[in-house]
Amino acid sequence: MDQSKQAPHCVEAAIQSERSTVRVLPFQLQVHPCSGVDVALRTLYQPQMQHCLTLTFARHSRLLLRNKFASICYQQSAAMSGLLINQPKYSWLKELGLSEDNPGVYNGSWGGSGEVITSYCPANNEPIARVTQATMAEYEETVQKTREAWKLWADIPAPKRGEIVRQIGDALRKKINVLGSLVSLEMGKIYVEGVGEVQEYVDVCDYAVGLSRMIGGPMLPSERPGHALIEQWNPVGLVGIITAFNFPVAVYGWNNAIALTCGNVCLWKGAPTTPLTSVAVSKIVAEVLERNNLPGAICSMTCGGADIGTAMAKDERVDLLSFTGSTHVGKMVAMMVQDRFGRKLLELGGNNAIIVFEDADLSLVVPSAVFASVGTAGQRCTTTRRLMLHESVHDTVIERVAKAYKQVRIGDPWDPATLYGPLHTKQAVDQYLAAIEQAKQQGGTVVCGGKVMDRPGNYVEPTIITGLAHDAPIVHTETFVPILYVLKFKTEEEAFAWNNEVKQGLSSSIFTKDMGRVFRWLGPKGSDCGIVNVNIPTSGAEIGGAFGGEKHTGGGRESGSDSWKQYMRRSTCTINYSKDLPLAQGIKFE
């Protein structure tokens, strides 16, 4: 081995008599990069010189080194014991096959030799466990194995593929509580939402099983005698799936279950801040594949950062890239995929509005507005960020919603009584504070909340801000935090226009009893969003419908309805079973 590669984090030493000399010995002491050992103690190599630089120490060197080495050993031991996974309270993590150090690559076998990252709990900012990410070489190996696995998977009849997906759903059911607990621990959402997220994956598996016996195209009438015209649907091949931190299980499930049923193989890169969830889910899926003697690479995983994500976007071997994340990053991903004329499925931001008309049932409005704006601490893509109130009910609704906000139970995400947990990261807390300051500068008034909470973790108060113009810059900015901007409107036309004037087009809802207004809202001059609701919140979509949005939300569709078509390619096939060769449109070529 090249000695220059051995040296940086090793001390090879012997201490001799009163004037000590550091020399090369057979043993190596591993030094943590942040251990505080003076850089002069590290052996310095120069490949071209083939010898070690000799360092001379004073008489007290022996005691100094002993103390330093003892400190290093203590720090390493403390670091391991400080992980939540080693505490009895969190021993259930090991039921998911997790340990202190976890491999972040799966392609039929587990591995990972890239950067080691630590996953932290947002509720207390304590380290949970570590994951070793993929290197670019391991990404390359994984892509090759995944594409090879497709050759077998594509030949399996769709109903039998559906049977494998059914087994994945059953395996998730058995782990639903413990996996939901991990989502709560690592992402920060409350326990019931964590379990509910796993349930979404289970539900999509059930949906995909039925779909496996229904996928197909029509036989169309041919204008030529003795001819058949049919649509044939085939899998695209390798589906790359990049998911976000806020739904680290469900979004993968939407893509994975449908893609598998359609005959594709999957390569998953989860969010860098929820790597343990990615590993745990992959272990559950891998066990099903291996039990059925199928290549594990059918559902591969590479934990990593922007380098892996960029590679997937640029890789022509990734036949479809499904990306869930911010509009800013999604635009860059889209351009990279388009540059190679690849296929993409984008689920990006949402600046969602609830519109409350004068005839609305306020007993529905208040809980809907609170759930949609406070749920998941404002970190859903379908979170209500704008509450538009008709002038006749404006003050009443604000008073009731603000009162409800103050009754929201904030606390430990694993406490069954908690309704509101922490933000995912410290950076999100900074974004929260910056948004509130901008809102104040633009004329807003904080009616409720507006402060960081004095407790461990990334807790902030759910916040209501009034007095802003409908087109204020901060109102048109999607800030992924629990801030609700309340706007006052006069007419239906005004409210519909305000709903549509933001760049995103994910989810929207009105509260009214006027059926004419309902159908105007659903019609061509109504909401321009992908999800258009009436008398329910903007969040909480069912899996049976297609999920996704328009404009800067990306235009993709996942989960139910005919979203399966995104994961397949269509061929129009004409078959001549006659002895003649008539041309279409009556053309004669003789």
C-alpha cells in the first residue's frame, strides 16, 4: 500500500529513554481527526523519500503521549456510548437490523466505504447512529448490478411481480410500529404520523398488487381491413428514486411499489439526514427479495449526498428519475436529466392555500386550518401556508384559529399526547426566524407564536401572521416551517386569482356550501393546482388518487389513478394479419 495514504490518521511510535524518538513500529494507533492530538505526533511520510521524519521530544514526552492516548481511547468509548442506539430506551432500533455503524449501500450485498455520517434526533439533537455512504465506485457497481437484475425481473409476469410487492407490504406491516418509531426519531414528526407514513407504503403495495392484473393498453379500431391496432406498455427499466427528509418512507413506497409492479428495478437515494430510515426500509425489502431467491439489486440503495444525486441525474442508464425535494434543486435536476433527454418525475414545492368563504362551516374550517398548517411542524409539501378569509369572517376565524394554536400540545414526538414536534434541522430554525423577520419588514403582524422554544431540540412556536399583502414577497416564498400567512379578500374572483398567482401549483382547498362555486373552483377558471379540494384541508391526500402538482411543483404524478404510466413506455403497434397492404389515409402508392 502507498504509505502516503496510510499516514494521515495514524501514529506509529516508540518512546525511548530521556530523549525520545518517534520511529516506525508494527502497530498503528488510530486517531480520531478531532481528538486534539497535536499534528506533530502524526507520522509524516514523503513517498519519494521512503523514510519517516524523526521528531525529538523533551523528557516529559512519555507521560504526555500516555495521557493523550488514554484520552483518545476514552473519547472513542464515550462517542459509542453516547449514541442513542446504545441506550436501553432505544434498544428497539436493533429490531430493524440497525447498529452503531451501518452500511449505506445495498445492491444484493451490503457495503459502503465513503463518508461516515451521523444521524441526529431533531427532538434533542443527540446522535442516533452512523451510516457509511457510497463512493462513486460503489455507485457505479450498484448501477451495473441493478441493470443486470432487471433482465430477470422484466421477464417475470406482472401478477407474479405483484405477489412480491404483496409480500413487501406484509413485511412492512409486521414492522409498522417500530419503523414508524424510527421515522419519528430521525425525522422528528410525531409517532402517529410516523406510523401513518409506513401505512402509506403498505397501502400502495396493496394497490399495486391489484394493478399487477390490470396494467395494459387498449385495442383500437383500425381503418384498414385485416389490421389490428393496439397499445403495448413496457417497463422503462431502471427507476432512480431520490426522496426528501419529510417523508423518508412514504415517497419511496409510492415509487417503489408501482415501479416494481410495472417491471422496473429501483435505485434509491434517500435524504442524507434520514439515512437510518433508508437502511431500515431497504433491509425489510431485501429480506423479501432474498427469501424468494431474487436478486437483491432489484431494489438497490446508495446513501450519499449531492455527488450521488448528480450522478443519477446525469446517468443515461437511469431510465426514469423520480425526484422529490425543493423547487430550487428540482430545477437543477430537471435540467441535467433533460440534457440527456431522459425521463423525469418531479414532486417539488407547494405554496398551498385554504380559501374560506362567507358561507363556510367554521366547525370544519378551524380544525382543517390547524391540522394543515401545524401538522408535521409545517414540513409537508401540502402544508397550508396561506389562509385566505372572506372579510365577513376574517376576524372570527383568526380568533378561533389562534386560540386553537395555543392549545396544540407541543412535546416529545414519541409521546402519544403530542401533536407537534420539532423542525428537522437547526438550519430550518434559522429559516423560520429569517422568514418572520422578513414578514415584519413587509408589514406583517405576528398574532401567535414567532419564537424559538427554550428546550432541547429544534422546536419553534407555530406562528400566525396577518396584515401582509397577498403578493408580498414572503407570502410568495415557500418556507418549509410552521408559519401561516392570513389574507383578507372580498370576492370569489379575487380569491381564485390569489390562489393561482404563486409559482407552485400543488394543493388548494375552498370551504363553501355554494355548489356553483364548487364547480367553478374545479373548472378551467378555478384552481390551477394538481390537488383541488372542497371542505377538507390541503394535506392528507389518499393513495388512490394521483399525487402531484403543476407549474413549479414539477408536473409529476405518483401513487394512484393512472400514475403507473409514468413508470412505463408506450408503443403503438399495428399488426397486419391480411394478405393485402393497404396504406393509411387511403394513400395509393403503386
